Amino acid sequence: MAFQGGAINAGGFIACHRFVTHTTGFATYFGTEFALGNIQSAFGMLTVPMFFLLGAATSGFLVDRRVTMGFKPAYHLSFGLISLFMLAAAWFGQRGVFGTFGDPLELSKDYSLLALLCLASGLQNGTITSASGSVIRTTHLTGITTDLGLGIIRVIASKHSTEVKTQEHRANWMRIGIIGFFVLGSAVSSFIYYHFN
């Protein structure tokens, strides 16, 4: 899933020159565009993360809410929707709905692609986060990198029990794996995107 997260982010960046799951970046873009007087662009980009939020809320409805109510989580629906959104992005992209791949950001064309990718990413991240008990996130690396930094210190410098250190050591390797597969997904997909548009 981290490989896919990297692939989605790389594709969004190459296509629209914006990272898909970088909510902080969208907020910063809003501030800089607003300061330059580009009000439509500023507010347009500020609304894109709302699709990530909608995807995460949808996963909460399909997974988290069901678990809380004592029902089996609907992972199949969540992953089915993610697949549907990714197929829609590919299908519409092939037909030029989003403009020419790699052209500079044009809000009227790129907005729908960014929104669709954010929706899929929010759904993926929410589903995996819920399934893992809020331990794993696969569509962005800020939290995982923070957890890895803290985890390294917990293993080497703390006075925790051997059992706690062993658990943290395993968690650190999982975090390294997520980071590695996200980077690998970005690299492999970027190669494909650049060579095959």
C-alpha cells in the first residue's frame, strides 16, 4: 500500500506539479497564492484536501464505524472504491479529460484529477490506519518518519524493558519498510509515467 501511495503522489506531482497527500503543502500553497492576489487559485487548492478528508471519512464509515458497532469491517468495499477511483483516473486521463500530462498546473483541468487522487488516498490511508489501530499510514511519510525518529531513540536510549524495546525495534523495521516502499513506488511509477505518459 505504501508503494501505491508513492505511485499516486508521484503521478499527481508529475501531472499537476502538486503532491497529492501533502495537506500541509496545500495550506502553504493557499497562503502564497492568496498573498499574490490569486484568490481563485488559492481557494481552489485549499479545497483539494477536503477530498482526502472525504475519503478518510468514507473509510471511517465502511471500516471503523462497523467495528465499533460489532460488525465485520467492509474492507472489500473500501478497496473496491480505491480501485474504482484509480481506474477512473487512468481512464479519464487517457481521454485527455485532465489535460496534457505534465503540463503546468491549470486549475480548471487539474483540480478534478487532484480531487480524485486525494479521495482515493484518503480512503486508503483511513482504511489502513483504522485496520492497524492507528499505527500504520501509507499515503504520506511525515508521521511515519516522526515515529521512526522517536522509535530509534526508544530502542537505543531508553530504560524500557526488553519486551518494549523488541516491539519498538519491530515497529521501526515496519516504518523503514513503509518509507522504502513509498520511495520505491515513487521511483518506479515516475519512470513509467515519464516514459509512457
